[in-house]
Amino acid sequence: MNCRICLGKLGKAHTARQAHRHCLRALFGTTAVNSVLTFSRADMTRDMLVKHTRRMSISGVQQKLSMHLKNGQLQLTDTGGRYILKPSPPEYPYAAENEHVSMLIGKLFGIETAQCALIQFADGEHAYITKRYDRGQHGERIHQEDMAQALGQNRDETGEYKYNASYEQVAKAIREAAGGKLPPVLDVFRRLVVRFVISDGDYHLKNISLWKPAPSGAYVGLAPNYDMINTRLYLPQESVFALDFLADAEFTPTYEKLGYYTWRDFSELARRIGLTPKAAGRVRDEIIRRESQAEALIRSSSLPEKMKSDYVAGMHERVRCLHD
């Protein structure tokens, strides 16, 4: 059995909790946590969703419910929740398992990542759970601003506003918001390369957020990584990226020639946003060096075997593109 938090192997002493003690303590602040919810997926009726999601945003088809820990049991709540529960939508089976392992891969590749785990409904089905990072020790709100807000994109009913920019524009806006500092720019560049590698084609403006302002008014960097999933497993014909890669919907000569993205495209993006070839190259080298570890995570996940194999094959294909 593998830990439902880190996916590492569990010894006999940990199997009852389905997680390592240190993993439970890091996520929940205690080891006394029931690993099974008191309700089944079937119990999540429309009434339950309405009652407990009044103040939670439900994006697309994925339900999000607020939870808190009380007396060792995770419970639904409509106020003061410290955790978010996300079941797999019927349209996208095993999305919970997919998001969990994708987030762990992001962490492996050096991205600051929201704490997360899998938890079971009473009927045995998994759900994804993540700890809210936008709350302080006493529940106070920590300010963040997503890139749709930062770029002044007005909401529309279709949701297209989330896609009205390029990654070049995003990176330059982050640099400006951070007072010209390059570490946040390198951070978003790394996240983009990793999303490419795991085939996440939905890295849009609402999935990129800036952390709380410093006293000077400049942002201190990116909020932890969140909402990361291999979308290609469900939508094999989906576009590689959610946003235009370069400003003005421009393509590099290499892409025009080959018809697919290679490291030369990422190198051109790095140049335009002010990163040195050495700094960008370190991102690539780290991913290539840890590719086998990422595969081990996928193999240890709770995804069905066919989805594991497809995930691994797609990742190897994308990493090969980083060699060109």
C-alpha cells in the first residue's frame, strides 16, 4: 500500500491510517485523522452541494466543497473551511487521482505546491483534498491576485477571458508586479515547462496567482501551484497550451518548421522575458534528471493501469521535445 499523501510505500505500522505519520501531521497538524469520510459519493446530493458550497466557487464541471477538521473527522462546512474537497466529475473519471499525482510531480520538479492528498468516501471512491494556502494561522485571509485580475481581464459568461493573453505577457506582467525581480519570472517559466511535460493544457490566467503584496506594494512572488492535471488523458486533441505561447500569437521559426514545441521555443520565450540561457537550462536539466522519479510517482498512483501507461508515455514524449 502507498501513502495517500506522498505515494511512498507504507510500512505495517502506517497501513491503518493509509498515510505516513509525518505526512498526516504536515497536512492536518495531527495524526488522528479518519482516512474515510462519513458520507458516500452517492450522498453528495444536490441539496448537500447547495448547502455547503454557498461561498465556494464551482468552476466548470468540477465540484469544490469546503471542509474543516473536527475531532479527527473531516466535515463539510460553509464557513471557515481550511480544506477543499474535489471529487472526480463523472465526465472525467479518476480526475482526483490524476490531480493528486500531477501535483506531486510539480513538487518533485521544484515548484512550491499546495499540500494535497487523496481521501476516501464511505463507498471507497477517492476524492482529492487540498489545504487552503490563502488562510493564515488564525483563519485570516492572505491576499492573492490571479493573472486575469492583474491583466485587467473582465469576466464574461463564456469564461473566454481566462485565455485572453500569452505566456510572454503573463511573465512580463509578473516581473513588473514583482518590482523587476527575476525569481518570480523563472518560477512561472518552470511551471509552464512542467505543465507542458505532464500535458496540462488548461494553464490559464485563473490558474496563475500572485502572492500577497510586500509593504512596498510589490508582490513577493507566485502563490503555490494549484489546479494541475493531465488533461490530455481526457482530451487527446486539446491544444498544447491554454494561452498563446508568445505575444501576438506569434510562433518561432522552429515551430513553423516542425509543427510542435521544442526546447528552442522555450529558449526564445526565456530570452523575451529576461531569463538567461543558463537559468532556463537549469529548469530543463532538472526535469530531465528527475524524469524517472516522476514516472515512479505515476506508477505508484491510484490511477488505473491504462491511464498510468498513457500518462508515462505522454510524459516521455514531451521530455524528448526538451532535448531538441
